[in-house]
Amino acid sequence: MSWRSLIVRLLYRAQTIDQLRSGQALTLANPPAEVYLTPPGCRTGQPCPFAAFDQAAHALLDPAYIKPNLLPTQIAPANP
């Protein structure tokens, strides 16, 4: 599988205000709310090609914090 064929899906999951306010336990029957996010350069409700996500991320992030030549399945090494 080529990294160019990968897709990105972003999901934000958090307790609702009502769950926090009432101190409800999060369970399978009472899960946190979920919202799918659309990365810049991608279409709402569609899988985002990794290439589009990568281009948007590089345009928005400070280059000092982007490790060069990393593939999506690699983890950036810790700074010594």
C-alpha cells in the first residue's frame, strides 16, 4: 500500500456539557459525543486523501515543527 492511497478521518470525542454538569459516568450506554471534523482542503463527509491533509498541514504549521521525509506510518524520533 502506497502512502498516497491512505486517507485521513478526524474525530473529536468529548463529554457533553450536560454529562459534565451532572457528573454522569461515561459508559457504552452513555458515551461521549462525537463529531467528525473536516480538515482544510477536504470535502465535508468524504474521506480526506492523505496528500491533501499533508499539504494543508504543511501550509498551516510552522516548518520548524515538521520533521522532513517522514512517512505517515513513522513516528518522529524524540529530540535528544
